[in-house]
Amino acid sequence: MPKIVIDDKEIEVPEDMTVLQAAEEAGIEIPVFCYHPKLSIAGNCRMCLVEVNNSPKPVASCAMPVCEGMVVHTNTPMVEKARKGVLEFLLINHPLDCPICDQGGECDLQDITMAYGGDISRFDLNKRAVPDKEFGPLIETAMNRCIQCTRCVRFSSEIAGIPEIGATGRGENMEISTYIQRTITSELSGNMIDICPVGALTSKPYNFKGRSWELSHTPSVDVFDAVGCAIRIDTRGREVMRILPRQNDEVNETWISDKSRFAYDGLKYQRLDRPYVRGEDGYLHPVTWEEAFSRIADKLQQVRGNHVAAIVGDMVDAEAIVALKDLMTSLGSPHLDCRQDSPCLGEGPRCSYLFNTTIAGIEDADFCLLIAANPRWEAPLINARIRKNYLANALRVTSIGPSHPLGYPVKELGNDPLILDQIVKGKHRICSSLRAAKRPMMILGQGALRRKDGGVILKRAQQIADTYGFVQRTWNGFNVLQTAASRVAGFDLGFLPGRKGYGVKEILKRAGKKNIEVVYLLGADEIDMKPLDKAFVIYQGHHGDRGASVADVVLPGCAYTEKDGLYVNTEGRVQKGLKATPPPGEAKEDWKILKALSDKLGLALPYRTPAEIRARLVEVNPLFDEVDCLQPARWEPFGEDGKLDPEPFEFAIQNFYMTDSISRHSITMAKCVQQILSQEKEND
Amino acid sequence: MTAFKFSKENVARVKEILTHYPSDRKASAILPLFELAQRQCGGWLPMEAIKTITEMLGVSVIRGYEVATFYTMFNLKPVGKYHLQVCGTIPCMLRGSEQLKRVCKRHLGIENKETTKDGLFTLSEVECLGACTNAPVVQINDVYYEDLDEKSFLQILKDLEAGREVKPGSVLGRQGSAPYKGKRRAHAKGK
């Protein structure tokens, strides 16, 4: 490892580091615009110039590899002059509209100019004017402000895998543009706003809504898919103003998907802010909590405990799940389910429903088999990892299932489940590559598991995993891609049909007809509500969506931004979301509602404080003891024997932008559906 | 718009061009292929051609568009049969390129970047064509016309309009940039 001296500090760094990274190690700040740790090196902004011994000119530190005996200075008069010069050039064409720029207050150019720039410009001619571009419903452009760092260009071609943006023209006429006016069709496009060091790309929904210094920041976890991205919720007063990613290299690196970032406006509409009870006239009438609970208590008194069923939705925190489970158990009901889409999952060992490879582990794989999985829509950040591995190591990806562009080359074997049989028997042309792979991984999508033969597919997947060495001593290449943030927690807490209990399908079939008289929906909106017409439905959740429309009693709960809660992502990682705003109106935290209801029913659940319910979680499953920590699941047999159904696969998600009660009520997401999905259709 | 296709003889040429580059670096062939396509399309490079060629080379369309917009010699809009590229850099300007542009305005009624209605001429002011000793210079399609003045340039335009052949090179009859008339040198000995 070479030893180098930076500003009289001697440090030893790995050979493949650049001077800039070495300086970062040494705790020395070098200002940058075009350099971004997750993107390729462009070296075009020249802001990172430093002085290196034996070099007559300043050197761009972001592109300069370290070598033994290098002596670097970052604070000499030469460097200072270089920085001043670069900034003066950058500001020649940059408008001084910081007071009306959304980036103001969190702008790299503003900060760096304050710290390193000169105080006057010697340029007294007109600045150039660049027409703004149409980048779709999420990104607002102000191209006059662009300093051509090309971070967005590199992001779209490297991370998003959809090279749609480029630097057209040359010199003074260089512009960042798409080749024709078209919306950017990436699920990660919002990240361009974050990486833009100036205010050229800003958030359209947040446009002119607030200033960065007015916002309070709450670190939390995303619940729009099962990846569990680290997010920062920015609030002003009671309102969520925007959502940004936090860095978590294990999960989302520094990116989040557009749904996670922009669906927050759905939190403002169609909220349940007080309890309702359906009256004789068939309409929901606002009532007090006491009245709502009385109505439930009256009904439950007439009904036997095992005639009550409960379904947990996709965005529910672990606390509420365990509280509902305890309540149902005390009522004597075994009819619990957290699988709204009824995949054949959950009853088996833990390894059968987890993303065992882990998200960061994807980078070590050398072969990836997708089975009815569309990671681009079901987990955009997992898709970004696969692409990262494809770029770094030319990961080979093959897919069984419908064809869908993923942003990297995919060898499509066709949409025929029987291929699995052929692979198990070693009779498919892909088998030789599978055998050759050292660290193969497979991703099983929910689309494969929610079929009737889901259990058989699971079995076949395990057979493939066993036959072709997907599972080794330090490597587990078997992955199930969950799409619901609450699903793994539901499995880990055993929110599944008990002895003689019914699953979602059975509950719906029997609801109101045979022995299922009361159905408790905890944020469950993705099931077919029609069969519930005749049953007595209690809906607890945050949106007046499908569930509330059939409910007899509506209990207003909290959305994920309004409560502290634990979530388990698809890898099995327990993560903590924090409360950023108070819930609207009379809405309460979900587990507290359940606790209060249990008191009313005389079944008092034995916990009153957050600490006590956490203790209960740990009691049910010790995994909840440690947050942000992964415990590998033991490899055990799972799945069921049987024959595969030749019916082709379907993906679990048909519309990326609207998958749940929050995104369905988001105006921004509605615009995305209108503009982006329709454009994709046109292109097809 | 219909998709762009290379003509039969150009397909063979494309194949030959691609052999100049390693097969995993065939994107390097983008410039010669653009040039070929521009010739085939009558002096301009349609978006459809960029799409076809980028697909052929396995790069994204926007990368091809970046290249096409970076190089000024690719015309992204149709040009006339005769593309008049008047050099406007200092030596030519001092020797009267402004007047040549005025001739275009007077005779053809076109300004910079405009095309005549009959589609015969397009005027472009370009940067140094590298023939300063023969300033002012106008490049018409592939050929240089040098040592021009208003009268000789007007004559060339009229000849082209009439479909007459015009001799390329210096209108004064200089050979290359050799001295004008006889063997005089810039600094004759003993002078």
C-alpha cells in the first residue's frame, strides 16, 4: 500500500485510490462538483485541483491515482488561485438567482463559492441562456444554472441503466438534454435531483414549497417496497415536505426509488382522521373512539371468537402486527393472514421467504436467474445492485417470465414454468452455465409464488438451488423477492393461519357466509373487497381506500411517517422507522388502537409503553432484538411436491407508481402513470 | 419517418469500416459511419440514421446524438444541393468573407444557416478551413474555392445555378498556395 503525504499528514492507502479519496481518508476536504463516489470519474469540473510534488501544474485529484511517495498540498497559494479561477469560470454563466432557487441553502456551488471563491466576477458580458428541458412530472429543470458536471448523464447511463440524457453540442453551446423532448422513464430518476450539485435539476413537486433550513429531518425507513431503503423525512410543522435518501451501503447506497421519494403527497389526501361507523342508512358517520369501540365490542360479543378473521396489509409495522396477533389469539381466532396476494410462502423455514444473498451480496454473484421477477418494478434498488454487478463484473442475467426491459442485458428463456422442470432434470441449455457459475443466485418473484402451484415452484427452486450449488458454506443464492414492507415481519411474527385457520382466500370465500362473520383489516387494501360486503368489517388504517369503503367500523391509524415502528425488509433486516409528523386529527398509532380496543373488550393486552411492546416482539421472535443486523437463515427443505402448471407467469406489479393506499392517492404518482407509463407503452 | 438503411454499396463499405476497429470497440466506427450516412442522405444526417447506426454499434441513441451535435460538420437538418461553407475566421474576414456573405444575401436571399427556396444552396459560416493563404475561402460540398472576391464568387454561384461545371481551387489560377504570377516570393532576394 503506497504511503503518501497530504498537507503534512502521512497516510497509507490502498493502491486503487485516488488522491481525492486519500484526502478524504485523511480528513482533508477537497471541493468537488463532478466527482461523485458512486459514479464514474469525469474530471471535467476542475474544482478538485491540488498541488502534487514534481508536477508543474495543478492536478485534478479526483482522477489522479495515488502512488508511493506522493506529496500533495491542498492549501497552497497555487491551489487557492486555481480554485478561485475555476469558480470564476463556473460563475460566468451561472445565474445569481439563489434567492429564488430551490437549491439555495443546500447548493454545492453556493457553499463552495462561499468557502473558496473570489468576491467579484470580471465578466461583464451577457450570460448565456439555455432553454429548459422537459424531464417529466418529477424533475424541474432550470438549465441556465447547469454547470455541466455531467453527474446526471453518468447517473442515467450507469446507475439507472437508461441512457436517455446526454451532453449535446460543444463549448459554449453544450447543453444537458434528451435527444428528443421526452420524459425520463426511470424508476430512479429522482436521484438526479440529489446528485445535481446546483439547482439545474430540482424536485417538481417540491418546487417553491420550502427552504432547506426550515425543514426538520427525521431518519426513517421506506415502506413502499420490501427493500427498506434508508430515507430522511423532511417536515415543516405537521407537513411532510419531501423525502430524501440516506446512505446505507448495505441496502440502498445513496439512492431511493421515485415512488419512495415522491408518493408522500398521497399522505395529504383521503386520510382517515377520525373513527367512523356505518349507520343504518349505509353511510359512514363520524363517531368518537368510544362509540366505535362500543360498536365493535357489541358485535364481537355476539360472535364466537373463531368466527373472526384478521388480514394485515402491506405497510404495517411489526408492533401493530404483534398486537393484532395477540388480540386475535385472545379472542380465540386462528384465522390470521398477512399475505394479501396469497403467495405460497411463510409456512416454511425462514430461508424460504428471505432474500438470502442480501442486497449487498448481489455484487458477489456471477450468475443471476430471475423467475417471474421484475426487480425494476418490484424493488428498483435491488435492480440497481444487479446492474452495478453487471457493470463491474459482467454479471450474466437470465430470466424465466414475461419480457420487460431491466436496464441490463437479460437472456430470456421464455415465459414457461415448465423450464424449471427441465433445469431440475438438467435438460435445459442454460444448465451448463448454471453448473459453471461459482456463485449463482436466483430471484423468485411474487408473481411465481402467488399462483396455485406456487408451492411446487418453490420446491423446484430449491431443487435447482441444491442441484447447481446455489447454497454453499458462505453463500446462499436462493432469494425470494418480497414486495410488501410488512410481509417478512408478518412471517417472522407468525401472522399466519393457525391450527384450522383460514388464509386470505378462504377468509374471503367464507366471509359473511360460513363462519367468518367479522373481518379485521389492518391496513389491508389490496384484496378483493366484494366478498366482504356481507361480513362485519373493521378497517384500521390511514387512507380511505378500498378497505374503508366496505368497512362497518373505520379506525384511523398512522401512516409510516407518523409512527415509530419496526419493519423487516426482504433480506430479513430489522429496521426502525421514526415518527416525523403527528398523525392527522384523532388518528392514533396502530398498536395503541389495538391495545385500547383490547381493553374495551376486556382482553387487555399486556403492554402499555413502546418499550413493553418491543419486549413483546422480542419474546415472539428474538430477531427483533437487534436492529440493522442480518442473521443468515439456515438452509432447510421447503416447498411442496406436485406438477407445474404450464400457464405463463405474470409479474406481481402491473403499475409501479400505484401499488398501495398512499401512492394511489398521490397526485404526483398519478402524473407519472399518465406521462411515463403511457410513453413506455408508445415505445413498445 | 421511415427507418434509415444504408444503400447496397454502402453496406459493403460499412463492413469494411468495421474491420478497422476491434470487435469489442466497434463504437469507434461511429464517426466514419455518420459521415457515410451523411453522404448517402445528401449532405445531412437524419435522426433516423443516428438511430440505425447507434443500434448497429451497440451504443445508446443519446451517445450518438452527442457525437453528432459535437461535430459541426454533421448537419442535423437538410442542406441544399450546394452547401456553401464560408470561412469567417480572421484571415478570411480580413480578406473579405463578409462581402461573400453579402453576395449570398443579395443574389440568393439567404443568411447564415438558411437554404434557398429551390433547395439548391445552403449558407453556413464556418470556422477556419485551414487555407488562410488563399483567403477568403468557401467550401462548397467537398471542394474549396479560394482567393475569392465578390465578382468571382457571384460567377461561381451563377455557374452552379446553371448547372455548369466550376473549376475548384484558386480562382486566380494559383497552384495550391504558390505565389501568384510567376515565381515571385514573399521576400525576394536582394530586394
